[in-house]
Amino acid sequence: MRNGKPWNVNIHYDDRLAALVPPGAQRVLDVGCGDGFLAAQLATRVPRVVALDRDAGVLDRARERFADAEVVWVRGDATAPPYADATFDAVLSNATFHHLPDAAESLKTLAALVRPGGVLGIVGFARPGLRGLPAEAVTLAARGVANRRWGKWEHTAPIHWPPPHTYAELDAIARKTLPGGRSRRLLLGRHLLVWRRPEAS
């Protein structure tokens, strides 16, 4: 528990994703919203927040947990979201991207939903790869300290393991698929991928 609310690594990085939302954003999509913590946080400052998840059970639990939040809870598939291109000022996703079947195609699909000047932000899982094993030891130690300090809240969303890509592979996919996109490793065992759609000319 941290600041009076449940804590785990995914929830910890919600703040990092929320900080990517452009000033004055009107519409934000949370892809694979899971237990709803990110969507509920965004709803405190964005007029329209859509939370998308394909799992009916976890979506119902999120809706119940945040019954007072101004969030549109939608059951749907992240590989074929039911929205037109350039609909959202920000498309965010936490701990869902490794569930999707094709990383490059999924990036294209999600990026297409972003308006000019908007942002795509993804926090997800990756494998360390051989070169990343020393850093993985630091990650495990840091995550263990954090879990002991704040307690690890167990989420209710389905688990998909192991992740299909290493950190290096995800960065290469991001750079190739989305010019200007970049994925980098985070301390507590996640990666952060950020891409900003250029302003319309």
C-alpha cells in the first residue's frame, strides 16, 4: 500500500504514463485497462477517458471498483479497437502489450488512433536477453525492496508469460515501425515505449 492505495509495479508506472498526456487533452484511450487504476487516474483531469479490455470479468471488476470515475468502460480487442484513426490525444497501455500477437502490427494499429500532436505510451514486459542479465540482477533486487516496502497487490487480470521479445528487440521494432519511437528499460522490470505523432503540417 502506498499513499493509501494498492501498490504493485504496474500501478507504480501509471504515473509515468499519465505524465505523457499532452496538456489540454480531451480524449484518452487506456488499452488493456485491467483493474482500472490508470483509467481512473486519468479521469480526474481528462474530460473523456475510454478504458478498453477484452476480458469481461476484469472489466466488470474495474467498473465496480471505480464506479464514481468518469470512465467509459468498453469490452474490445486491442488488435482491432472500435475507433476511427486519429481519435485520441493519447493512447496509453500498461502491462498489456506483451499479450498482443504481433508487436509491429500492434504498434501500427495503436499509433493510428493518435491525433497529430498526440502520444502513444506503453509500459510493458520484456525478456532481458543475455546482455541484459547483469541489469536483471539489479532489477530483481530493486523490485524486491519495493515489494517489501509497499506490499505487492495482486492484480486480477489474466497473466501471459513469458514475454515474446527482449528489451533490445522491442526497441528495434519501435524504431523501425514508428519513426521517432523509442523503447527503453525501466528499473523495476518493465520497458517504456513512447512515440509522438508529429503535428499536422
